[in-house]
Amino acid sequence: MFTNELKKGDRVLLRNGWYATIEDNARGNTRLASVEGFGMEMGSVFSHDIICKANGDGTMTMIEHTPQQKKLRGQVEELFE
């Protein structure tokens, strides 16, 4: 499954271990999400930081990233090294 296939209301696991709920039906490198971290906060998350979709039956579906999303992840990592 690709990040562009995620729909509003889908619960996802982020790379840092936090869960989030997708709040839009957009496509691309960023998605609007309610993130459950130190508190509940809504904002944009990079698509390459979404690693799994949490299914209603307790299973997880791995997320695939497009070449463009992988390229952006490399650029972001270079900025913060």
C-alpha cells in the first residue's frame, strides 16, 4: 500500500513510534494528521515518516514509498545530520 492510498480516518504508525490519524485525502509528500505524541496535535507529517497502517482487526499493513518520497527523506536526513 502506498501513502497516496490512505484515506481520512486511517490510523497509522509513524517512524518515531507514535500513532496518528489521517485527516485529509490528499496525495503527495505531506499529509495532515492528528498525532498522538506527548499530547494530541494536528499538523502536517511527511509521507515518508508513515511506516504502517493499523487495520481494524489489529494487524498492520506496511507502507511503500514512491521514489520521490524516498528522495525527499534523503534530503531531510542530510539537513538534520
